[in-house]
Amino acid sequence: MAGFPKSFRIFAHGSNRKRSAIIVNNNEVDVIAITHVSNEDVILTEFRYEGLTFYGASLYLRIDSDIERDLETTEDILQLTKGEGLIITIDSNTRSKLWFDTYTNTREEHWRNS
């Protein structure tokens, strides 16, 4: 990925254009990618540091993708990481007055009601 120092570890998955990644700049942290739930739009990683284990997930949810599939992917990650810490970031491509857009689209309404 352009723009990041070579000393950073970049985790992304898939063979096409990658739209999601996790970047780690601390070499003392052990990190592995969990590839069976990862693809070009989703990366799940496990972090281990000084006896602590937690997960990090980054999801890019395309506006033209099936939201039910996106919710299923999110649920898969939540089930897999149950009982451990999880940091999850999602770019859900929603429009909402909540964050000062001029209107709310149906995708954002669906997320709020799930």
C-alpha cells in the first residue's frame, strides 16, 4: 500500500482491489490475519501482546452490496470473537442526518434497526 513506511505491517486479504486493511506499527505486538472471514472488503486480525488477546476487524461495506450479506459477515465476526475483546471499524456507505448529511438513506435506516 502506498504512503506507509515499509516498517509498518499491513494486513489485507483477497486477490482483487483491497478496500480494507489493518496497519500495525508496533513490532512487539504479534498479529495474524484470520483469512476464512476475510476478503477484499473485510480483514479480521488477532492481536497478542503481553498475555492479552484481542481482535481487530476492518470492514468496507459497498453501497451496491447486499446488506443482508454484510450483516451476516459482521455476525460471523462477532460469533468468532465471542468472549474476547474486539475493535471493529466499518465504512458502511450510509448517508444520515445523524452525521450532518442532507438526508438519511435506507441503508443507514437498516443498520439502526438491526
